Amino acid sequence: RPPRAKLIAQAPYSGMTEDDEAIEHTLTQIAQAHLYSLPPGPRPAGGYRCQDWPKSSHIFTGRVRVVATGPKCTIRIEDKEKGTLFAMCPLSNDNLETSVEPVSDSSRYFVLRVADVTTGRHAFIGMGFVDRNEAFDFNVTLQDHIKHVRYEAEAAKR
């Protein structure tokens, strides 16, 4: 079997469709983010605050990759040495804040809805970036992806 890249390049001539072989695009990669377990209970009325997360709730430090496959986008938290997946957050193109919610007291922290796609189970975890610029890049990447998906959907209607 030829390498994947050659299959993609030959797709129009081999009768393959985009659905047969989807191309994965890394939209951004951030070298380091910290993950935190959140206090149990429902979402606080004023939104999440990273100030309320005890330092002892730190559970993982790894890299963040935002990956798009067509209109689907996922946020992947990976071990930065081995590249193994620690957690994955599927992005909702219809309502971003159901997947990723900024906290109310910092521009560097977010709450992610991570999911196990095989079982359908999900949990909420906190994620913080060391640098404000990394958090900004992360947020802009998500917004750009959603804009692109909406633009493609409108163009397809025409």
C-alpha cells in the first residue's frame, strides 16, 4: 500500500472521496500547559475562576495541539516527551463555550470538556498556559476554525 500522502494526492483519480482519507491539520501547537482537576459540583453561577483551584489539584503538564479534520476539531493534550494522548476535547462548532470556556478571573486559563469518544463519558478539567500570548494564540485558533467552518457552510449553500 502506498504511503498516505500519495493516496491523498491520487484521490481524484482513484475514485476515493474526502471521507475515505481525511487530512488532519495541526492548527496550533503549544509546548506547555498545565491541567487541573476542578472542584466537584455544578458550574459556579459566575463562571469558573482559576483562583478557586487549589494548587494541589494540578494533574498533568503537557503540550496542546489543536487539530482539525475537515469541520471537526479537537484539542489534544499530549505527553510532550512521548506524544501519547492524555486527554481530548472535541470542539463544538455550534457553541464553543460548551467545549472550551474561559475562566472569569484570568486570560490564561480555560475549562475544557474532555471526552472519551469510545464510551461517551466526559469530564471538565482546568487548563492554564504559562504565557498570556500562548493563551491568546489558543483562543484565536479556535475562533478562526469556527469562522472557517461557518464560511464553508455558507459557501456550500450558494
